Amino acid sequence: MKLPTDPARNLAALIRCPSVTPAEGGALQALEVMLKPLGFSVERPVFAESGTPDIENLYARRSGNGPHLMFAGHTDVVPVGDEAAWTHPPFAADVANGEMYGRGAVDMKGGIACFIAAVARHIDKNGGPKGSVSLLITGDEEGPAINGTTKLLDWAAAKGEKWDASIVGEPTNPDTLGDMIKIGRRGSLSGSVIVNGRQGHAAYPQLADNPVRGLMSLVDALLHPVFDKGTKDFQPTNLEVTSIDVGNPATNVIPAKATATFNIRFNDTWDAETIQAEIHNRLDQAAGRKKYRPGKKTPVDYELVWRDRPSHVFLTRDDKLIGTLSASVAAVVGKTPALSTSGGTSDARFIKDYCPVVEFGLVGKSMHMVDERVALADLETLTQIYERFIEDWFGQDLA
Ligand SMILES: [Zn+2]
């Protein structure tokens, strides 16, 4: 039987499945077809929660005696956008000038295609790793992410699954393959500050309380001073005001309410609780300031509403995992990758509660764009890196 050793062939099969979140689109079925001949047992649990679409996921395991490596990723993709703007159709996997086009080519069907090819080659040459390999693949990473990785991890752990290390195959390289391994992520938190004022005539401000003035003091306090200067492993904490809403159509009316919404990306100086406390404290202090509200006797009347669940900051410290992956990259591409904690959140933030996790995949340049595509040469290189990693990571334990 022909094993799925060719990453381009694996990827073409996946791209041809139109798995825009929440649709399975045939992508998990295609994975099952690739994994079964490699000796994986495959399960495809469907998770549901009211108010969100049901999502099919996949957990595949190839059991052995030794440590357990988990590869994590997603087969769902973002919508294609303006389909007419694509040079090649988004679900055709056309190859032109050495690149394969298609939604998900780099984010992240390509990473999955390479990992499966790497395992297949290892089995072909060496009979497979001595330990266990599993793939934890969700269909809900680009969507609400409610019926995806968190539930899949809980579900697998409840069956007694334990992992020693995990690689998430998201596209981590900014420019060329081998640039960057992600070993952690900043935390993320969003909130809204709502200021209640008193509506009135713009010509008689003494009779009103303009909430925009109060909101300016509060927003000012969110932006200054800086939260920190960054740490050894992380960029500085940063807060962005993402929206200011008053919704007042009249130029001569002082509005009754004004809202500002913000998102903060915080480093390991903080945790979700301490950064929330810091923000509360800044707002409370600013509420009494007179800069924009001269003559007002009472402090700004405001509420702070936290939105969604916070994402926690994390940093992976596992020399075997990071060192082996780093050395595998260096051996194949001839340069040592940067170890970074930059960028947004990813499903690694959930996996870190179960085992050490790093992220390494393709070059991310074209992700989520029209004409998403991947160089065939990169598919081959990433497959070689993953294969080398599998050999060395399992090999170390046998030594
Ligand atoms: Zn992704």
C-alpha cells in the first residue's frame, strides 16, 4: 500500500475539501484515510453547545511503548473572501511556479500534511517511532473555538490520554522556513469602560455632565504610563483602544453615555488577575481627576465590563522539546530559529495545561489572504524537519 509520504499530495487532498468553519467539508475524512494505513486508530467526536454550530473533530493515536508526542492543529479554514480575486480557485490545489494555491495551504492544512508525511516516512524507513504519536485536530479554530480544542483535550484526557510534549503546526515563520519557533504567547484580555453622564444642551454644560470628558480621563489612564518595558522572554504589555462609541447624531446635545472598548496583550510581568486589578486601579484614580472635568464635584460614574474569558500568558520551558526542534530546524535549513513569544493567541494556550507545547509550521505570509499558497519546496523542508524531530525526540528517550 502507498503510504502518505508526499506532503504535496496530502495537502492537495485537504485543500480540495471546502472546510470553512464550521463545515467539516470532507477534510477529517481525508485525514482518516491517510492515517489508518499508518496504524492510527481514529476517532471523530462531535461537540455541541447551544448557540454555536456542532463541530466535528478528530483524535488519532498510534500507540507504542515510550513517550507520547501530540501534534495539534485544525482543518477548518477562514472564508475565501472575494473568490473572483483568486488567481487559482481556492479549493482546487492548483500548482503554478512551484507553489500550491488554496485556502488553508499555510494555515494550516499544510502543516498537517507535512506532519503526516513525516510520520509516514519514519514508518517506511524505521517501522515507526517506539513511543506513541497522536494527532489532535479540531474543526473549530478559526470560528468561536468553543467546540474545538478545549473540549477535545478534555475528552481525550477523560479517556486517560496523557502527553509528554506537543507541537502545534500553525504557520510561525514570518519570512522563510526556519525563522521562528513560538515557545509561548502573551495573554489577552478585552474590556469596555462605560461612562454614565447626564444629557443636556451643549450651550449649558454646567447643567449636564458630559460623559465624553469623563471617558477621556479614563482612556488617558489606560494608555499612560506604559504597563512595563517587556521581559527577557516577552514584548512589552500593550493596550489598544479598539472602539470609542457615543452614537450621538446631534451636535448641540451632550450625550448621556460614552463607551470605550480595549484589548490588552500582557506579558509574564502580569497574570489575568493582576492586570485586571491594575486597570481597575488606574480607572478609579483617573475618575477623580479634574483635567477634562473642571468644577465637577463627583468622580466619573463608570462601569468596567470584562468581555470573554481571558487568555493566559504562558512560556514553555522544556529543553528536550525546544532543543530537539531547534536542532532539527538547524540540521535541515542550516540556521538556528528564533525562539519567540510574539503574535496573537493560539490553541497552544489550551494545550499548555496538559503538556509542554511549542508551535512550528510553515511561512505565514499569505494566511487568511486571497491567493493563500505554499511553496512545494517548503512542504518538503517542513516534512524533513518534522521527520528529523520525530527521530531525535523519540530517539533521545531510548538512549
Ligand atoms: Zn491557524
